[in-house]
Amino acid sequence: MDRFIGLFMHVINHTAHARSISVSPDDIDDLCAEIFVTLLSNNFAALRQFRGRSSLATYLTVIARRIVVKESTQRRLSEAMGHVAAHGSSLEAAEARQAESQRVEDRDEVARLLKELPPREADVVRQFHLEGKSYREISASLGIPENSIGPTLNRARDRMRQRNVTS
């Protein structure tokens, strides 16, 4: 545990940064715990599946990243659907109201930017960034080649940045 905790924290921070997600120290603790629970579940099943085709650190990095992406996607969906549990203190309630109003503004801004994209690009952006789908899943659902997803996302991001700057 001591040997890889730094690696897991790095994966959490890097993945959160790459997906433009802010994580609090409590979130990092929760995600680390989730990683360890997954590694220890089913009598160390994930660790027993290690075949030595890569370094152990690389293998654990992939597992940790998948868990972080899954958890952050679930958290984003819960927030988007309004299923975030309220906390007791008035300060936290005020912060939650402010965050909710910012989310509504952000959601409206994202919706506006997505409407300005061609339909195919908007679908790709929506599925990747809002629904957390993989390139393979997007490819299958939209019937487009998997290797065209990345360039499509880059073009769409560039267009959204340009439109956001000019607005």
C-alpha cells in the first residue's frame, strides 16, 4: 500500500486534470480507497490477473485510471441529474447553491456550444465528455471509425474554444 499510494494519487490528480475535474482532498481519499477496495475485492482478483506483460506499476496505473474515470463519470451524471446529497451546514448549503447555479450556467453554455457544432461532432463530444464513453463505444453507437473519434474531438474542441472566445 505504501509503495503505490503516491502512484494512485498521481493518477487521480492527472486524470482529474485531463478531464477538467476539480478534486478536493476528500475526493482524493475517496478515490484512493475505491482503488484499494477494487484491488482487494474478490480475494485480490485484480492482482491475481497480473500476467507480467508490463510492469506492476503500469498495470496498477491502468486499473487506477479506469476506476477514477468510472467514479468521476458517475459523479458527473449524479450532479447533472440533481442527485447530489445535501450536507447539513449552512455554509455547505450556500456553496452547493452557488455550485448548482454555476452548473446550470455551464450546462447552458455547453448546450449553446454543442448546438453550434455539426451534429456528428456534437454527438461525439456529448458521448465522450458528458457520458464518459470510450472511443470504441462512441464508434459503435455512431457507426464511425474508432480512429476518427480523436480528430473529431480535437476539431470540435477547437471550434468551441473559438466560439467561446468570440462570444
